[in-house]
Amino acid sequence: RGAAAAPWAPRCPARARAWPRPPRGQVAGSHGSRGAGAMGNCSCTRKWPRSPRTNIAGQASKGECRLRIISVNDVYELDNMPRLKSLIMEQSAGFPPENVVTALAGDFLAPSLLSSLDAGMGMVKVLNSIPVEMVCFGNHESDIPHTKLMQRISEYQGTWLNSNMPDFEPELPRYTVRELRGESGYLGARTVAFLGLCIGGGPWGVIYREGAFGGAAATMVPVLEAARRAHAELRVERPDVDEVMPLTHQDLREDRLLAETGLFPAIVAGHDHEVVLEHHGPRKCAVVKAGTDATHAAIVDLHWHSAAPDVPPVVTVSHVDLSTCEPDGELMRKIERIKRPMRELETATVYELAAGEELTSVGVRYREVSMARLVATALRECLHCDAAVINSGAVRGNRDYVGGISYGDLKRECPFPSPIVVTRMPFSTLREAVQSSRRPWWDIPEGEQPREAASSLQVDEGIRTDSQHRPVCICHKVPDEEKLYAVACDTRVLKRNAVLREYCERFPERIPPDDAGRPVLPLLAEFFCGQLWRRLIDSTQGHLSAPGEWQAQSSRARLVNSAFDIFDGDRDALINTADLTREVERRLGQRLSSRIVVEQMIAMLDHDNDGCLTQAELRHGMTKIMSGVYPKIVSL
């Protein structure tokens, strides 16, 4: 569709000088070497495509034309995508195909329940079906394992832009150039370059865990710096480019600064979850965001009313509420098939109660309850932190459990999608936050029952409280009053609990942004699959291994290697779904051996995505899953 994409490490020496490092070779599967939008290998003598109509100086003639960009951002659920497809078909009518760009400005592979099962594969299938032609990274694309991220990139049929992560592999286009068809019908009337920029680098690097994006997050270039540099280079390398359009995924305040540069007519942006239209800078650059989950779409038009080369386009922006659009039936049916594993998971048992074990969420607003403690413990384990707290009002099931719990039970208990972040704080702050939130439970006249407190904080099983609900230990140990502990909690708790809110205001540098968090449900799915692995391997020893056995590398390797030999029934040096289903049913019982749970157990450790586990994959995966504490549910 008239595009040319520039990879990070072009063979042209003059262009390679933009990055002070040796050029890397083209990576197989990179979008920089695929499709109509790929430039492939370039040389110093390569001629760029030129409009069929040129002026006497040999420069491309300009003409009147219009570009339409239809964008969404931060799409975690698939439900509105059939409506987006219908909108795109409707809003593309009357435009040459070259003059319509569909874009998604980051955060689409994760996090969601579906992505915890398929690592974004279903989303990519939907984007290809619409189609969405251009995407850029969002910070949550780093949530899925890097090998699976690379696989999603290879499956995506559009242009995946990466303008500020130079060490990311596979190599992706740094920019793509679209030649537009003019009102008179010829191609090349105007030319627009697109960038893809994701939050990171400098002070924003703290939102990423170590090793994010395969380690490439560590050398990300801040968006403002990368955008300025790319714009300057494009003006030299592609003097025929009329405008540069950034797709960004960053905070609104940073998009405002980017707009203030006066370099861009509009910024198609993501990261914030609100519908946004603001104008900033000398060009009144439009900063455009479409909310979340494709509830709305942004339509950005660039209209060149004159053929004069230096006349800028008139920019108009509108937002469309997609609830007004009829969904595309074919895509609806496809999404139903993609979401089938989610429905199967809802009925699957993920935890089986031991004889005499109690699990309840009844009375969660009046006291500590075991279900809330289990959820908090799961968050602590999955995020590998020291403690976790959750709001009592976020635990909604209000029931006693007998026998076991399904994923559907967990979904009913924790229906809210608020992200969980890890914040560092002293024990004194945690102690005061918990005790003050529970005041209606303990600050009552003698003989009266505790009062309801939806904002009371429930804690993980490593925290114990005294008679006045004051925490007295953390990680089962006496607290170190000088230490900063890593505490997982809901972002809403940080804003609504008075103690935590005041702490966040005093130490903003210790507080991660909301968008750095992960929803509860995918974390719970990860936790329970990890616990099934732990129980399964322990079952081969005839006992529950002590924490020290998992912490010691030699003991852990011995446990896992021994279990692998037992599970590999056909001696082919692989554990497949049939092997694991057999062992789960035999050792843990039929209730826990559902196909979808077993497949998820394999997927969470399957480094090369071949549907089977090697001994090395099992050993490496168990090292990551286990933090050394074997949580138990204590009846309260």
C-alpha cells in the first residue's frame, strides 16, 4: 500500500551513524524484511520510489489529498473489535486504499485472561482479520514471555513500528512511509512517515522489570529524544516526506511535551485509558487517545487543500462511540472460537481443598477471611514481593467453599480489573494502613460486633495481626523497621487509603504508574497453575518439600530432574499434554486434570512454544515460579 519501512540497522553507512553502535544483521521474521511495507537491505545508491509526476527540478510534485487515520489503543478485550471492523469499512468509503491507515497505539497482547492463556495469539488473529495495519509497543507487551512476543510479531501481518528500542530483537521498522493518492488520482501527491514510540528510557525505565523486552527495555531511548532524532533524520533521508506522524504509548503529560515541539501535526497516542483530544504547541498539534478496549475509535484526518509544497494539512479529529456501530458477524464468530478456552477454564477446578480445610469469603467486610488471604498470598507469590494487601470490598463471592474452587469461582470473587502494582514502603506505613482501615472492626464499644468496612485491608498469610488488627510480622518474621518492603496492592487502594495516599504524595519516586500493574485474574491463573506444578513435583517425593529444598539450586535440580524422568512415560525426553494429564490425574486427582488447565501448565513453562517441555524448560520454569515460600491456607 505504497509504504516503505526503515529497519533499525540499515546497511547504508550514512544512516547507520544515527546510532553509535555496530549495525546488526537483519533478523529472520523481522517486519523490516517482509511485505509491501518493508525496505529490506538498503545501499547508498538505492533510489526511493518517486511520484510519476515531477517538477522541473526533479522533485516530486505535490497535490491536494486527504489522509484518514482510524485508531484505538489499550485494547485488552476482544468484544468491541467486530464493531471496530464495521466502523473502518464505513469510514474508509470514498478513500483510496493508500489514504486510510488503521492503527493501534500499544497495549494489546496483554494483560487479560485470554492473554494469560494464549499470550496474545487471539488478539493478533483479530488484528489481522480487521485488518489493523500499524501498531507500536505498549509497556504491557513486555508482560508476555519474550519468545512468545517474538512469535506474535512474526504472526502479525501489518507493520510493527519500533522507533525507540534499538536493542530489541527481532529487528523491526524504525519508521514506515506512506505515499498518498491525490485528488487527481496519482500516487505520491503527499508522503507521510509514521513512527512508533513506547514509554521507557531515562526516568521512565523504572516501570519495567529486569529483562523486559528480552533485555531491550534497559536501553530504550526516551520518547521525546527519539522522536526529535527520527524527525531530523527523516528530513535528511526522505526530503519528500510532508509530515511525520508519531504513534505513541506514554503518559498524557509527555505527549503534551511532544506536541509542544511543533514538529508534528497530530499525535496518535495510547497509555491513558480516557478519551482525549487536546491541542498544544505552535502548530496546535492534536493529541488524540481513544480510551480503552475499543469502546471508542479516533478518526484523524489530514487534509491538504492546496498543491503548494509547503502548505501544511488541516487536521480534524473526531471520536466515535463504537456502541453505535453494528458488529461484523464473521469476526464475531471468529472471536467466539478464540475465546472458547476462557469458557472452558471457568468451569475447571484449579484448587482442591484438603480434608478439613476451610475456605470462605463470607463476612469479608467484618473480619479476616481465608479466601481474601488466599488471593493476597497469590499476588505476593506471583509478583515475588514481601507482602500483599487487598481491599475487602474487592472480594465479592460471599460464600463457603467445599471440595475445591474453579476459575469461575475466582472470577466471581474478584470481578474488578484494577491493576496490582508493587510499591516499596517501610513496615510502619503498612502497619498503620492496615490498622486504620480496620478501625470499624476494633474501635467499638465492649460487647458490640465489628462494623462493616468495605475499605478494610486483607493481608497475605505471611502477615499476622494482634487483637487491635495491628500487623506484628511480615514474611512470617519480626519486621525490620529500617527496611523498605515490596508490597503488592491495588492502585485504587493507594489512592483511597488515607495512610497510603499520604505516603505516595511524600515519596512519588517509589510509586509505579497505574499502567505498570497487572490485573488480579491472570495473576491468580498463573499462581494456581504454579501451585499445581509444585504439588505434582512434590508428589514424586512422597512429601511436601521444604522451602530450603527449593531455594538450594542443587536440591531443586534434583527434585525437578527426578520428577521429569517419572513424568516422561514414553521416554522421548519430552513432557507433552498426554503425559502431564496422566500424571495430574494419577497424582492429584481427576478434578484437577482438565485439558485447559494442563495446557496452561505446559504453556507457562514452554520456552520454545512447541507444546512440550524439555527437562531444561521444566527446571528453568520451576525456578521462576517458586520464590521459596510454600503458601498454606490457614482457617481463621
